[in-house]
Amino acid sequence: MPVTVLSQVVFGQNLIQLPDARSAGVGYAMAALKNQGIGHGNPAAQTSSLMRFSYGKPLDLLGMDQYAFSMGVAGRRSQLGFAVSSVGDAVFKQNLLSAQVGHRLGNTTIALRNDLFQFTGENRATRIQYGLTVGSLTRLSEKVYSGIYISNINAISASGPSVALPVRMALGLAYQPNDALLLVAEGSKDVRHNPSFRAGLEYEVVRRVMFRTGVNISTAECYVGTGFRFWKLLTDYSIQYARYRGLVATATATIPLGSSPD
């Protein structure tokens, strides 16, 4: 994938993020979204122990697939996790190894994620880059969470110093008025583009069946998804229309490894 296109894809839906059907279902408004897999947005959002497998497929980009596996362990005060992923086609390929650590201070969790990228470009040249993301998640009340994170702090580049990927800051809120409904919103800004605003909702239609929808207001991208819970297995599926990638289908399976410490 040419670097100019890669930069636009990063704006539409960041390739630095791992695929995740739940996050996609609510429009990737995930700065304050709890219980994400490792490598998804805010590194402080992993509030329970889980293992997650994801697969993403841009339907309009032939040959491009994205795979991810992540695992996290959370305790009362600390959380650890790691993830591996791969995305690419015949032109561009990106492999990623992530590790993150977080610690809770009062009602706030602060976390750091370390990302090791391997970029392979059109001429098959390989570039190794180290990325850094920091974030926090705060429980403002029993029903409201706020989150903030900054990704790509050190401005890594896929092919050279002159084409560094954007540094991005995101701030979000999550409001859960009852057990069935979750509302999320996020505003983000990077060094190259205008601010981006996302919003989404998750609703438990019947017991163990979720409906999700979301929108990126700034780029007119639409998202819809569903989720099912079978015993301890959570399965999620989403379809999104992304401006620079067309239709994207994402499927995720999550296995909780224990109850949330919250």
C-alpha cells in the first residue's frame, strides 16, 4: 500500500489499532470503552482478564486481511497484556507485537503500551519501528467513565522519517444508565487533520444478544454490529463503511478469564 494511501487509512480507521468488532460496532468511539483487547485504543481500558481473537476484512481491498490475538490479565491494582497482529496485501504488510502495563490509583487507571512494528513496503524493504501509547481511564461515577490517550507519541514512520504517521490524542466519555444500554462518544485530533468526532451505542436487545451502531461524524462513516454471549464465549461481528477502505467486515471472539475487579 503506497504511503500516501496508508496515511489516509490511518485517518479513517487507524491501522495501528488491532481489529475489534465490538469497538467497530460503536464507531471506534473507544477512548472510554472498558474491557477492550490489548492494542485497541486506550491502553488503560483493559479492566478485566480476557483472551481475544479478531479478523478484519476490507471487502473492497483485494488480498488485504488483518488478524490479531491478544491476552490480558487484570488484578485489583495492576494489569498486564500482550498482542500480536498482522495486516497487509501484496503491496504493503504490517506486523505488530504489543505489550502494555497499567496501574490503578483510586478511580483512575494509567497505562503504557509498547508497540514493535515491522513494515514491509512495495519494494519489499523491511522497516522496524518502536511506537508508544499512553492513556488513562477514570470512573467518574457508577455510570460514567472518561478516557484519554495519546498514540504514536514518538511519530513512527512506515517507510522513512519524512512520512511519519500522525500523532493522535483522543478524549472520550462513556455513560451506562442501566445494564442494557451503553452510550459512548469520542473526539480526537492528530497533527495532520481536522478534529474527528465519533459516537456510538450498545444495547442488549434480549438477554445475551447485543446491538451496536456508531458513526464518525467528521468523515460520514457508518458502523453497525451485533454480539452474542454463549456461556463464557463472547462473539461479535460488525460491518463498517470507511471512507478510504470501503466496506469492512470484522469478527471477534472473546474468552473472559475471570471477573472484572471493578
